[in-house]
Amino acid sequence: MANPELDTYSRIAENTDIGPQQKITDLQGVVKEAKTGMLTSRDVDGNLHSRAMIPCAPTSENQVTLLFIANNASHKFPEIQNDSHVNVSFCDPSSTDWASFSGKARLSQDRDLVKKHWSSMLTAYFGDLKDGVHTGDSNDPRVSIIEVIPDEIRYWVANSSSVLRTAQVAASAAVGKATSPGQLRTITKEEIQLVSGLQK
């Protein structure tokens, strides 16, 4: 059971004074800099599997959903069909900023949406099978969309450079005092529903 009094680091780091729009703006910055996320799903035996994926760029300043173009012949599709609960995590090693999206995945073959986010570079992940059907382009029936609709998003942003963060942690450790060289933020389900309503 979580105990905020004993989890000193999280208690110090948590910032609840920022409005939803600023949270989303900073979150989008973390995802943009990290570039690649780890999408985690669960198979029928309860095993968790993660794979690296690059999300499509957001199309609005309020977007908190994640869109991925993916091959529906891959293992993640039956896993998501069995259990739609997923997590997507991002980490930018240069800043140590990170983000974690917890929610549900929705599968789609919306061709308009695929073409909106399609890049010719994606052909390399599918390949042309030379059968006239699986052509490796945006019309290939393997090409699908995974949309992750978060229930909660937690992320962390650094307050200063890596040198200053290291010095701050070292100074606090020397005197036995907890510190946080960054801010931990939560975008709640209620805030997600609010901005989703604004998007519509």
C-alpha cells in the first residue's frame, strides 16, 4: 500500500499547481524529445511484452492520445484484442525526463487516418511481398493504427542541467535529506476527459 509519508521523494517531487494545458504542453515536449516509446501489452497467459515504437506526431495542442502505425500481423495485435489495457513509457536519457501513459488501446484500419500519418520510410517496416496485395504502402491491409487512450499519465521533468542535478543529489545525500531535482506531474482521468471534450 502506498504511503506518502514514507515515499519522501514522490511527495517532494509532486507538483499539483500546474494547469492541464501546461501539463499537456510539457508532456508533448517530453515525448517529442524521447522520440521512441515502449508499448507494453499482456498475452493470454498474463505475460507482459514490450516493444519500441515511434508515435505519430500530435495534431493538436490538447492531444493526449497516442497513435502508432503498426503491422496487424504482429504479436501485439492478438494481445491487445485479448486485453486492451496497455502502458506506453518514454524516457529521454539526455535530460532523464520520462512519461508513462496508462490506458486502453483501440485498433483501427481507418485508411484516411493511416494516410494522414503515413511516411514512405514506414515501408521499411512492412516490405513489399510482391503478391500485389501486401505492397508495404499505405494501402497494405497489414497497415493499421493503434490508438492509446490514456486513463492516467504520469511524467517527470528535470528542473536543471545534469551537472546541477548531480550536485543537488550529492549535497542532499551528504546530510541525509531527501531531494528531487525535478517535478513529478500527473494528468488525471478527469483532466484527460476534459481535454478530450475540448478536442471534439
